[in-house]
Amino acid sequence: MNTKVESAPERNTGDIAKLALAIVLLLGGLYAFYFFDQVSTGVRGVGMLLVVIAALAISAFTAIGRATREFLTESQFELRKVVWPTRQETLQTTLAVGVVVIILSIVLWLIDLFLGWVILQNLLKSG
């Protein structure tokens, strides 16, 4: 378990400027994607991909970007600790869930039949 105290990432004017630049870059790339519609979609797609990569690279050097990278690193570390079920355990659990769903479906169907019979045969005829 991680014992580090988490704090909100500090934002300074440099970080705000970098994030603003990344957003302007994304908006400019989106505008260019639709402005140059005579160019093939593949070329525009590659250009947009490069713009997105550049914007991510710029935003990665902000406090929020560093916190995101640290979170992803710790998430990968925690994923290595996960004990995944075996194939047999997965199949048994899936089978158990399927049986329960079928049984509950039959019970609900019987309740629906009973309530339909009560309403249609008894309540509506007596009125």
C-alpha cells in the first residue's frame, strides 16, 4: 500500500500557459482538419494524430501531466499484484451466473403469469 500523502498538483503560470498552448494546438489542428478538406482523409488523419501527440507532449510537462504519469506508473505497478482467476474458475463462475439468471428469469415469468391471471381473470371481471 502506498503511504504517500497526496496533494493537489500546484499550478503556476507556466503550467497554465503550456495547457493553453496545448488546447490552442488541438483547436488549430481540428480547424485545419476540416479546412483542408480537399486533401485526402489519410493525410489529414496523420496530421491530426501528430497534433494530438504534440499537445500531449506539451501537457505532459505540467504539474497535472507529471501527476498523471505518476498515477499511470503506480497503476501498472498495482496491476502486477492482481491475482487473475484461472480458466476453470472463470468458467465455473460464468456457469453459476448463467444458472442464477435462468432461475430468476423463470421465477419472474411465473410471477408475471400469476399477476396477469389475477388482474385479467379476477379483478377485471368482478368490476
